[in-house]
Amino acid sequence: MHAGWAYFANWPQTAKDFQQLSQTKLTMPVLSIGGEKANGEALGQQAKLVANDATVMVFKDTGHWLMEERPKETMDALVAFLTRSIRAASSRHRTTHGINTCTSTWLVA
């Protein structure tokens, strides 16, 4: 019980920590997936506050258990996000270094 309550008792310090950490935005792509019934919109708004490149997905009629409630949509969102991120990184690498590289990536579900 003590550890469970300590989590909530520490929220004021957590808020201070997040305020300081959010002064520098994340530069890597960030994916926020949430359920409409589980603060998915709020999580997406928070992601946009702390990241320059935030992708937000909110699934309708969904709660906390994304993989149980919306397995296909969750996997589709993950694969699309990772594919886009890998392609962007590969493109930046080729452009930055002026060479043509071949990158193979396997996503296994």
C-alpha cells in the first residue's frame, strides 16, 4: 500500500521535474497512442508540448487496453510510425553524408 500511495504523493515533485525537462523539446519522432475513454487526447496534447515531431493516435470507443481492444489498429499505427521514422532517418543519413546507403529493417509482429 505504501508504494502505491507514494506514487500519488510524489506528483508535485513529478510536475516540477516535467516542467524543467520540457524546456528542451524532444527532437526524435514521438508516438502517442491512447484510447478515447482513457485520456488519449490529453496524452496527445502532452506529447505535442514536449516533442517537435509528435504523432497522435486516439482510438474511438477504446480504454486503457489498446492491444486487447484494438489489436489491428494498434499494430497498424506502430508499423506505420516506425516505417516513417526509419525512412526519415535513412533519408537524413543519405542527405547529410552525401552517399547512397542501403538500409534493411525487419519489423516482426
